Amino acid sequence: MAEYISEIIKTDYENWSQNQVVFISAPTGSGKTTFVLENLVEYAALKGQKILYLVNRSILKEYLQKKIDIEVKKKLRRNKLILDDSVNNVIKVKLYQEIELWCKEDPQYLNNENSEFDYIIADECHYFLADSTFNTYTQLSYDWITNKKNAILIFMSATIDRIEEKIRSDICHEIEGEKGMHFSKIYESNPNIKYDIRRVAKEYDAENDYSYLNWNILENIEDITELVKSEVGKWLIFVDSKKKGKEIDKFLNNSGIDSKFIDAKSRNCDELFETVNSVVKLEKFEQKVIVATSVMDNGISIKDMELRNIIIMADVPEEFIQMLGRKRRFSDSERLDVYILRRTQGEFEKRRKEVENHIEFIEHFHQHRELILESIMRSRLSYEYARDTCFVKQGELELNQLAVEQFYYLSDHYKKIINRFENDGGNAFISEQLEWLKVEDAEELARRLTMPLREKIC
């Protein structure tokens, strides 16, 4: 089982200072949320401090609010740290999207360096990059958080590496061998004079353990129906598009298999409300199969002994790892069958071409900003690219720099996979996915998983 983050941090949080920045890199199931709700909240209540807990999904916000209203409140009242229903004076849960909305409505809210909260927790902080290509306002919540000078900033994720690197490059630099945070602060007596504040960054890491996984290859999407029929247990199928999810769900139901498809709009659908509610509140589902988009790719725990199989269709490591982490184990002996889809070089060439079109628009924006609105008005494609990369700030069209970084990353990522196909052949992406989880001898395992049955026996 994964090492618990509270065992790594211990009581270090008692020594975090007002100018601290904390990175918590830990796999799903390692107790990041538990650390906050059990350790940090109690300490904050004791010290009369306040916590803002930011998350990226409405389902996760509801899940956390339920735990706070019942479990956290009960514990704090039992320890006489709060009276009545004042738990919300200690910890508040908000969506990043709520922060973004407030920043859009009031620019002063974005520029305010002071925080009413002693701790700002950016949970699932990979959100800033991962969602930036379809929610270009992630730049606002990112800027709002990193602009805060008087709060302890805590960034948490199972896939933190890339966003941590960006945060460090944006606001960190070396100070006598230590990573420090660099900010400028205005003297109250003279607003024209600024001096530096250095904020030390602290990092806590818990190791990943994927030894409980049984790896399998899904050759074609059309094979899913027979596969589900032939194997025991429930299934969770993650897809990378709504269209594909609906097709799979239709195939399954037409074959007499009880399946439900869940996406971002399912909560508003009467037919699917109970299914989503069951996943959030009971951490299990009644159907044989749940097909889901990335709406369920983080923050949700499924603690269901009958869930024994998971199919993951993701083309970047952050999304793959988040999807895999939805299933929580009850013991070290519990195993999970994971199916990864074989993809072709052509699929990645098509995806890279689309990314390159976005990058071309980004470079056009940089070089001919004064003409960009005319370009958008004349071309539907330019409008689509603008929608994926730009946001409006104080009446001006701006590039979301997080989206820009994501598109350049995706271009390099797809190019790497295409090159791998050219060098390694049809197993290239299978090996790539195994390497994301640091599987030893990934290429040899990919070869064994895909070899004909007769060859395996021999």
C-alpha cells in the first residue's frame, strides 16, 4: 500500500511559517486529503487560523464539503475547538473556477496580494496545466494564488512534477543552495519602494507502488463487449472523448450489459443523477460498467471490492495516473486488472497536427496581435484556436500562458511517441504507458503481453 503523507510530514506543519510554500507529491490513496482534514484543520482551529481548500471538480467539492460538515465538525466540537456550526470559519472549500469568476468580475480581486486565509491549498494542482486548453481562465486562478504574499501556499497532486517546475520557474530561485520564493513587497510608508521577500519552498514526496496491477492489452474498442462478458467483477472505463464514451456505452447496453456513461453534464440529468450520487456518496456503483470522461479523473475514490477491471484511454501520463487512481484498495493482497488500448502512429500524427495548428495561431498572436481579432472574425478555425488558448482580461484578449505551455508540451510529447513508433514498431505506445508508471523492462513486458498465445506457452 502507498505510504501515507501524514507519516512523512509528521508535525512539520507546526513549523511552517507565513512565507512558506509547500509541495506535496503523493499518489492517490496516500492520504493527502486526510492530512488536511485531520491534521492541518485541527492545528489551524487551535491557532485560530483559516484554510481555503481549492479543488477542480464540483464532484470533489461536494465530497469534501460532506466530510467537513459531518466528520471534521464532529471532531472539532468534541475537542472543543469550535462551537455550533462554525467549522466553515476554519475551512472553506471552493472551486478554482469560482476564483476565476471573481477575478473576471473584479480585477482588483486578482491583484490583491493579501489573503484572509492563513493557508491556501491548491489540491489537484495539475489542473492549471491539464485543463488550460479547454478552460483558458486557469491563468486567473493560478495568478491569484501565486500572488498571495501572506498565506502559506500548499500545492498537492499525484502528478505534480510539471506544474511544480512551472511554479518554481515563475517565482523561485536559488538562495545559498536552497530553493527560495522571490516576491517584491511594497513599503506601506512609501508605495514606490519595494524590497524582496524570500519564501522557502518545502517538498514532501510519497513513493508510488503499482505492483498490484495486472497488465492487459486491449487491441480494439470493439472487443470491450466480449471482454466484459467474459470477466468477473465490475468495470470502470475511462475514455478521452464524449463521442467515444457514448459509443461504448451504447454497444454495452445493446449487448444486455448494465452500463452508464458519465460526463460533466450527468449531474443535471435525472436518469444519471442517482448513479453519480452513488459514486460520490457511497464510493461505489451498482452497474456492471461505468464509462466516464475526465470528469471523474481525480478527487473521487471508488472503494468497491467488486471493481476489478479498469480500461484507460489516455495519451498523457498525468491523465493516465489520475484515472488509475480512482480505484482504492482494501488490502495489499487486492489486485486490479488494467487494460491499455493499442494505438497507431497515425492517431498521434493527427493529434500532433491539431496541436501544431494551435501553436501556429499562438505565434501569429505574438507577431500580429493587432490583427488577431480580424483573423478570428474571418476564420472559424481561428475562432476555435482562440477559444482554446485565449481569455479576456479587463476587456483585452490575452493568451493563457499555461495553455501555451501545454500545447508546446503536447507537441513534444506526441513527436516523441511518433518517433518511438518509427523506431520500435506497433508496441511503442504500450511501452510508453508502462514506462509512465516506471514498470521495469517495459518494452519486454509489452512484447510478452502482445505475443500470440502459442508463443507464450512455448
